[in-house]
Amino acid sequence: MVRRDLLTKTQGLSSKTQYPIPKTQNLRPKTQNLRPKTQNLRPKTQNLRPKTLLVTGGAGFIGSNFIHYILNEHPDWTVINLDKLTYAGNLANLADIESQYGLLNPSKDLVAKTQDLRPRYFFVRGSIADRELVDALFSGEYFAANSLNPNTQDLRPSIVVNFAAESHVDRSILDASPFIETNIKGTQVLLEAARTHWLGSKTQDPTSNTQDLRPNIFLQVSTDEVYGATEKGKFTEESPLSPNSPYSASKAAADFLCHAYWKTYQLPVIITRCSNNLGPFQFPEKLIPLAITNALENKPIPIYGDGLNVRDWIYVLDHCRALDFTLQKGKPGEIYNIAANEERTNLELIHRLLDVMDNPQSLIKFVADRPGHDRRYALDITKITRELGWKPLYSFEKALAATVDWYLNHESWWRQIKSGDYAKYYDRMYSHR
Ligand code: NAD
Ligand code: TYD
């Protein structure tokens, strides 16, 4: 049972934050309300040609925020979302997108939502490691063969944004195999398909101006965790990779493959490495949504070790904006770090969260540490701010308030998750800790 007294208290508190809070009925974050109004904070669109994006892992946390963001920002762009729907993939994250931009009834009546508006969103269930499926998507045959393209749009993707991944460090410690399959093999399958369909048998002339390689972009969404941990200073894009967990090792391997496809074939790959995200739709195995939802259920909040590990937090919409800047202004072959310079120890973070939610600090429970737990991540973001003109717009305080508010207003979303297989995972992970 939810403690109504807690909910009332937290709702009152979150409104004190003077944050523009979306009062939505549906699951969609009101990005238009959350976005700052100023025009010049968006990337200047360089190439206005309509684009078809293959977004992988779009039913997960960051991918679903990105699809909302991109379809709102770019009225002439189309998104194909390829997602395997693992435990972390949730079509409820995109229910409003499906009804607003998708096909009226994807399984039977293959008509666009309105006669004059072509669908701009297509969902395909499948794995990025399935070469046949990925090839059929790149060639456009998938839609022709399944009569899923009533308006005979050109649905061959010119851009790939690869979010699809096994993403949780703790799960990678329990079993690394799915991380190898998706994060490494899956990325290689996508790279190979992009090479085959975009470049054919040729490689690009390495002496040509890299800008000529537009409009194709393969954007690999990577993580700060590939650099490993540091007690002092910040990682730049030149820092050596030194991953410590099976998760970060698999992401680093994917980054190396991306680099190799750029160097060997001049496939126009860009890698972004972002710090820890918070925001709507995050699966409650990760620290912040786990803590918010546990607090709402008056359950202990497990803190690993001494709680002094440091993470640098960024609001998910700032990450999505940075990816949009990168697609429009980033250079093929380059790497861009993305972060908001908001470092907190886990303990500081949870103390602040419990304050914002008006819950007692006594909910904190120190538990056994994560094996190989990275002490601190920190990124230097000079390159993306100077070269692409991006900067984060959300302070940690605003991001935290917006995130708490979203979980308060979407109780059925997280309760559905927590009552399913998640309960078994939670028990396995925390009951003997
Ligand atoms: P998530 O776990 O919430 O979502 C992952 C999505 O990928 C899910 O929808 C899942 O169904 C899908 N997926 C998994 N295996 C697949 C496969 N083989 N084929 C197709 N789809 C598959 O992850 P997230 O937190 O949204 O992270 C997205 C990406 O961003 C990941 O690549 C992650 O490494 C990276 N990243 C995440 C963070 C963060 O703080 N969450 C920070 C930096 C980078
Ligand atoms: P997490 O959200 O899993 O992200 P990552 O490991 O990719 O940084 O964890 C964030 C931090 O919180 C990390 O230092 C581990 C810690 N943590 C806890 O203390 N307790 C928890 O229950 C979880 C899930 C994480």
C-alpha cells in the first residue's frame, strides 16, 4: 500500500521547488514544458532534409526519452525503434508516441493515424544481434515484406542511434553473457550492416572532407564508465579506456569496434560518452528510481559500502539534447563526453532525495559493497561545449525535483514493474546483503 500521507507530503514539497511540473495524465514527459524557451539553446539545424533514424533500444529509459524529444523537435524526421523488449524495455514508455505518430493498429489495420499524416514512428521487436533482421531494416525490405509501409515512404535509415544494451552493472556481475551478446556482438552487427548498406563494397576516400560523409551517421551511445574510475581530475576524450565491470568492459569493446569501423572503412561513426542519467522512465533497479520508489513504499534504501562513491549526474533531457547537437554538428570519427558537472557521493544524493521527499533519513541502510565498485567517475566536457555549443540546462536540484515528481505522478508505471519479475531480482540482489 502507498502511504497516502507520504504522497501528500512529497507532492507539497515538490511544488515548492518552483520547477515547471508536468501534470500529465499519460506517460509522456512534457518535454515542451520542461524545455527552456530560448531558441539559441537548440542546435542550429545544418541539414534540413527529412531523416529516417534507426533508434535501437528505444523502449528503455534514455531511448524512450530520446524518441519523445526527437519527434517533437524534428517534425520531418521518422523513427524506427528496434527493441528486443528485455526486462528493461517497456512499450508503455511510448504509448502516446504510438498513438500520435505510429500506425493506427500495427497488427491488423495498416493505415496511418490520419489520412494526411504519414506515420513517423515504427516499432520493430527484435535484437540488434539478429543480422538478417538488421539487414532487412537497412534495405527497407522489412517494411515492404510486411506491408507495413502504406505510404511507401523511404524507410531506409540514414542515421543509427544505438542505445540498445544491457545496462546494469549489478546484473553484469551476476551474468556477463547477455552483455557480450548485445553490447559487443549487437553493435558489430549494426556496424557491419551500416557499412554494407551505406558504403557498399567501397570504403570512403580517407583524404576526403569528413563533412562529405553526411548525411549518414552511426551514433554510438556510450558511457563514462569505459574510462574506469579516478580519485582526482576528470577524463577527457583522450584518456585511455580502463573499464572495471563486465558492463563497462562490454561497452568499451563496442567503442573500440566503432573506432575500428571508422579507421578501417571510414564509416561515419560518432561516439558519445555520458555520465549517470536521472529522469522519467528509468527502470527502478538503478539507484535513483530505486530510492524514490522504496521511499514511497517506506522500504529501506540500500547504500553499497560506505556510500562515498561519486557519480556525476545529468538530467536525461540534457543528454537527449546533447545527442541532437551531436547528430547535427558532431564530426564523424570523433568522441564527445557529455556530463553536467554535478558530482555527488551516493550518500549526499540520498540525503538530499529524502529531504526533498520529506522522508526520514533512517530509511538509509548500508549494505555489502558491489564487487569492484568504481569509486568515482568524472568527465571533462570542454570539447562538446566549445565545439558543438551544447551545455546542460538542468541543475542537479531541478533534475532531482522533476524526477521525484514524475515518479509520484506515475505510480502505476513503477508499481507494475516492481510487482513482476523485478521482485525476484530484488530478492536475489538484496535479501542476503
Ligand atoms: P535501459 O536498460 O533502460 O534500456 C535498454 C534498452 O535496450 C531496453 O529497451 C532493452 O529492451 C533494449 N535491448 C536490450 N538488448 C537488446 C537487443 N539485443 N536488441 C535490441 N534492443 C535491446 O538502458 P538505458 O539506461 O536507457 O541506457 C541506454 C544506453 O545508454 C545504453 O547503451 C547505456 O550503456 C548508455 N548509457 C546509459 C547511462 C545511464 O545512466 N542510464 C549513462 C551513459 C550511457
Ligand atoms: P547505478 O544506478 O547502478 O549506476 P552505475 O553503477 O552505472 O553508476 O548506481 C549508482 C551508484 O549507486 C553506484 O555507485 C552504486 C550505488 N548503488 C547503491 O549504493 N545502492 C543500490 O541499490 C544501487 C542500485 C546502486
